[in-house]
Amino acid sequence: MSRVAVVTGSNKGIGFEIVRGLCKQFDGIVYLTARNEKLGQEAVQKLKSEGLNPSFHQLDITNEQSFQALKQHLQDKHGGLDVLVNNAGFAYSGADKTPFGIQAVDSLGINFFGTMAISKALLPMVRPHGRVVNVSSRIGTMSLKKCSAKLQARFRDRGIQEEELVTLMNKFIETAKNGKHVENGFSDSAYGMSKVGMTVLTFIQAREMEKDPREDILVNCLCPGWCNTDMTGNRFERTAADGADTAIFLAFIKPKESQGQMFYERKPIEF
């Protein structure tokens, strides 16, 4: 049975470059996914014009019907998967005038809750020796440092449970709606708090995999750095391919090489 890799949010930017890199290095089927089927198919055709052969499946990580359809497809056609790269993400621009409460709902809804939902759907399907890679950000680390000492201690506690993390993320959203998130100990960055959640979720997933009977499933996250993409406004010298490099590296790490760590430029960094 063929090995299978899935990259969420991969019709452009860093996700597209992750798919491109996996198509060149991964011995198996690589799925490019996108919310918009037309844009996804166009991205697939671009890679095929380069001599690569990705597959496509529609995926909206905030839509249960969408990610359940992908899960069923993978189960029926492949019996599971071997590499999951959670890349789908969203950020408001710094100059955006959208009320902060709405920014909090949207940012965490995609970056944290969406990632958690697709992970819950697909992690049980990951086969032994699988790799799970979550694309996070050091902006989360910057936001963590701006949280209260009490919250920093909770987020840094490697024993934190998913239920508590979800409660804290929801509290951030609710206090952000009322403009009271800072006085409740959270940072003033919706994107940053969403990446705090994503990084801590990675640590929880890795801890759970250590108890899992399936052998050698490694879960790690990374910061791709400030890259020249649509999300960042195309104003940096670092390319999307540069940002994709560590994600591709983590998809191929050796057994026991790393579990539950955050990486930048292929090296572990502190959270």
C-alpha cells in the first residue's frame, strides 16, 4: 500500500512549497488541499507542469463535513496516512481595522480550533512511523512572554491537558470581545495567541503519542520565519521555499530524533 502525505492549506505560499518539496522527496502520494477547489486544482496543475504529481482533495479545516470527507477518502482509498502537515492558517494584517474580538474569533477559529479539529479526525489514521508537523510561529513565543506570569506557567507546563488549553483559548476569545484580554493576562495579539495554542497543542499531541501503541509516530512544530507570502504582504527577502524547508525536514526525521519540540531552521528552539 502506498505511503500518503497530506498538507493542509497548500494551494499557495509555504504550504505549496511543502507540497513541492514532498513531491520531490517523499516515496508515496502527496495531497495538496485547499478550501477553494478551483485554486487547488490550478496549484496541482502548476506542479504537474514541473513534472511532479500531487493529488488534490478539497479541505476546509473549519468545516466538519469537509474534513470528514477527506478522512473517509483517505480511509477508503489508502487505509490511512503517513505524514500530516498542518499548515492551514490565517492572519489579519497589522493595519486591519476589524474589531479585535472578531480577529480573535477568526484567528483562533482557524489556527487553533481548526488545526485541533483536523488533527482529531486524522491522527487516529496515522500509521506507525508516521510524522505530524504543525506549522506554528515564534510570534506565539513573543505573545507568551507578554502574558501574565500565571498564564505563562500554565502554557509552559508540559503536563497541561487539552481540556485546560481549550478553556484558556476560549477565555481569550471571550475577554477579547469585551476588550479585557490584557487585564486577564493575555497578550494583545490574536494571531500570537492562536500560535501559543497551536504550539502547546503540539506538545499535548506528542505526549499522547508517547502512550500510543502505534510505533514511532513523532509530532513536532516549527516556525517558518518571516517569509515573502500573501499572508505577510510580500515584503520579506526570505522565500516561501525557505519557510517550507524545516517542515519538509521534520517529515523525514529519524525514529526518536525529536518528539514534541519546536524548530526553526531545522534546529530545536525554546518556547
